Amino acid sequence: MSVGSEVFDGHHKIIIDCLNALHPLLGKPGAKEELLTILARLEQFVLLHFGEEERALRQAGYPDWRAHKDQHDQMYDVVFNLKTGVEKGQNLEAEYLHEIIYGWLVKHILVEDKKYEPYLAAKG
Ligand SMILES: [Fe+2]
Ligand SMILES: [Fe+2]
């Protein structure tokens, strides 16, 4: 699932590793602190990754960078709400995690991030 940038491929792997690490904790009693640790890492990391990606897209003259940024902002909101929900004691539903977070983030990487590959390649 390469997007043609070693740096961004590495970022994506870290994001997916975080999502995978959440799975075994779903429905596990007493796993709140572990969940929050992973969600905090995911939150910090998506912020860093989204920021760097947006900067690279602008520098590469990617025409849809603003729409891409809007998607990032929406995904960040989902991660943020998930984290604050768990902080307040809400259960993290496996189905929700899979459909919304996994489906969304991974789909974003496979479909939307893939679109910028030729622009970054042209920039070198
Ligand atoms: Fe990305
Ligand atoms: Fe992206």
C-alpha cells in the first residue's frame, strides 16, 4: 500500500499498527488505560502525519490539497471524539472501530493518499 514516499509509508504503518493494537483491547475489562495510551499515541501521530502530508501536498502543487485536508480534519475529529469518549467511560465498540476508524483511515490511505503519488514523484 505504498504512496511513493518512504516517510509517509512509515507513518501509515505506525497508524495501522495503532489501530491493530486497539483490537485485542476491545471488550477487555480494565483495559481503559491501555486503550487511552494507544488512542493518545494515535491522536498525536495523526496530527503530525496529517500536518506533514498537507505541507508536502501544497509544496508539490497538488490541486486538491484543501479537500484532502478537510478529510484529515474530519478523521482527526473522529479520533479525538473516540479518545474523549473512552476517557468518559464509554465502551469502544468493535464494529464502530472497524467500520469508522479502520475502514475510513485505511481507505483514505489506499484511495486518497494514493492520488498524490504522481505529484510527489514529479516534485522528486
Ligand atoms: Fe496519509
Ligand atoms: Fe492523507
